[in-house]
Amino acid sequence: MEGGDENQENRAEVQTVCTGVIPGLPNTELKKLLSFKVYKRRWFVLLVLCLLNCSNATLWLSFAPVADQSAQYLQVGLEQVNWLSIIYMIVAVPLSFATSWMLDVLGLRITLILGAWLNMFGALVRFLGTGISTNPAARFPLVMFGQTLAAIAQPLVIFTPAKMAALWFPDNQRATANTIASMANPLGMLLASILSPWMTQTTKDIPDLLLAYAVPACIICFLATVGLRSSSPPTPPSASAESSGSEPFVQGIKLLLNNRAYLVLMLCFGSGIAAFTCFSTLLEQILCVQGYSNEFAGLCGALFIVFGIVGAGALGLIVDKTKKFIEATKINLSLSAVACIAFSVVSLMPQQKVAVAAVCSLFGFFGFSIYPVVMELAVECTYPVGEATSSGLIFVSGQVQSFLYIVLLQALSKRLADSPLSTCGDAVLSWKVPMLVLGGLTCVFSCVFVLFFNTRYRRLEAEEQATYRTNTISSSTPESTPSEGKDTTD
């Protein structure tokens, strides 16, 4: 009788633990709770996402570095060529909510494969519009249609890193995986900035350039379609992965809008994204006023991206080991605000190439590096809301604020009657007031974030609770052997 009573107590304890391990977990999933695994296949999923992210970014900026040649070949003005890049921002905002819903409801696999096909079709349509079409008047509409398809694919790719990291990677690798996947986007921007001018010596080279961008898009689409077999591994890598996206989409949105910490994060980091967008968009126009060449502006843009990737890699490793998401974000956001203010000052000084290049490098190092960390922090402070939903609203905030910032800064700029150092051409604008305003805005929002943002690490707390209770179950049921962190050959 005593043995029977003890077995009943053990069964009761197991049932109690199963119903309270973590919000959203099924009550009957005891076996999964006792066996967290990581699969070698996760590196292939990460590779496909990185390649797709990089390819989409190259399509985005493929025309910007060769705007003059593109305008001549497409027989349109520079304003129309600029719309080939602007379309990405316009399409991203309305599609952001649909993408968040797709990731949380339809899953990672379907979203990535759809993004890969849209990216490939966009690249092919662009090439066919320039390489095969014999009617010059039809070139720009076809290219714009292809660019729009690629723009539709962007949210499907941009929103995915946090979701992918949560579903496939254990807690000690999530931030690093998110960093690698997220930084593939600026890497693609860097490749486009280098490859487009190098391949386009004359206007006749535009079709060859677009073919060079279309071939990788086709290969990546094949890898995604054939290689991605499931949205998540058979056994989750962590307790939180089991309940990833457990909240319904609409309910998740409501929870986010009632989360004060998340709203502060969304507003302040959205402002940071806007500052980075303004920097990338207006860099050449700002520097040419003081006599800096387009080549030097391109170098500064490259340093901004390269140092950003280096900083993101280093910070991702640090955060994975320390779990200091809040401290890392506050420190780097503050330092990026200082770098932005410094750029606002040195960019107005002639013959200061070393100082300008150094400030651009620091701006990228501290600014770019916090993007993947903020995506992880958004998940931590909103768990168990889906990763795509929490990171997606931050992206939307950044896009909306980017548009407002650019409009504001352009409105504050003034035409200069005389500028002997200028290399800008006919239109010379003074960016003194806009740059000081930009520096002031980044300072204000950084201070707001440092002073008012604080949150619990809800996902980490849930996983610690699950680990503790899993150990309790293991000690109560010796026949169950936990295998958390085991790397399988699949």
C-alpha cells in the first residue's frame, strides 16, 4: 500500500508540473518537456535565411549606387530611379502585420519559401525587363514591377530571424543566431554598394548587373524549397520554443499595446532605426557640401556597415553568455547617440576625412550592433507573444519614423547661394540645422530609453522554471532521461 501511495503521489506531481511548467505548453507533452534537443539541421535553416536576407538587400540597393546609368538605360529621371528603393519602405508597412500573422500562424517554412519565390520572381522580372524587352518604354514599368515583388518579400525575410532563433536554437545560441541572420541584410547592402559600380561601367552593363543578382536569387529559392522540410524541429531546443507564438495574433497585438516597457522600446529604438536610415540616405548629400567626394561618402557608408557587422557579432556573443540584454542595449544606444551628435558636428567641417570616417565607423559599431539584441529583448519583455509580432511592430515603428525624419530634415534644409567647396552639383543644401536636430532627437530618445525602460526577462524566467520542474520530474521518474542540449545528427 505504501508503494502504491508513493506512485500515486509521483503521478500527481508529474501532472501538476505538466500543467504549470510554462504558459501555453500542452498538458500532455511530458515527453517533450523531458527531452530538449538541438539539431544540426538548424545551421542549414540559418544559412538559407542569411542568403535570402542578403539577396533581398542586394535587390533593394542594386540601382542606388549607379543611379545615373540606371536613369539613362531606363530612360527616366533620377526621381523615378529613387522610387526603386523607396518602394521597399512603402510596401513594408502595410505588409508587416500580414507577415507577423503568417509567421505565427502558418509557420516559418511557408513564410520563408514564399519570400524566396517572391524574391526570385522579382529578380527575374527585373532582368527580363532590361535584358529581353526591346521596347525601351516598357523597361521601367517591368523593373518597377519586379522591384515591387522583391519589396513584398522583404518583410517575410526581415521579420524571421527572431522566430528562427527561438524555434531552432537553444537559449545559449539564440542571440548569436539572431545576430548572424539579421546582419546578412546590411552585408547585402554592402555587396550592392560594391558590386553595382564595379559591374556597371556603361549603361549597357545594366542587364548583366541584374542577371548577376538574379542567379543567386534562383539558387536560394531552390535551396529554400527543397531544403526546408519543417517550420520547427521534432523536439524543441528549449522550453520556450514549445510555446513559441502561443498567443493568438490579435490577442498578441493587444498585449503588446498594453505593455509599457515594450511601447518605450518600440518608440525609442524606432527612432534609432530612423536615425540610421537618414544617415544612409542623406550621407552623400551632407558630405558633398564640404567638398567630400562621392567615393569618400561611399567609403564612410561601407565603414558604417562593416563596423556595424563586427560590433553586432561581438555583442551577440557577449549577450548570449551574460544575458544582459537591457544593459547592452542602454549602453550601446547611448554611445550611438553620442556618435550621431559627433557626426552632426564633424560633417559640417571641411578637410576632416579622418574624423568623419572614424565617427561613421563608431556610429555603425554601436548603432548596428544593437539591432539583433533589441529583437531578442522585445521577445523577452513580451513573452509569450509571438516573436514575429513583437519584432514586427518595432520594424513598423522604425519605417514610419524614418519617413517622418526624412521629411522633417529635408524641410529644415536650406539652399545655399554660394558654396565654393561643394561637389554636389547644381543643388547645394545646408544641412547644419537638420543635422543638429537629428543629433538632438537621438539624444532625447536615448535618454528616455535609459530612464524609463525596465522589464523582466519573461522568456528566460519561464525556461528556468521549466528546467527546475523538469529536474523534479526526472528525479520522480528515473526511467525518463533528459537530453537538454543534445545535438542530434538530423
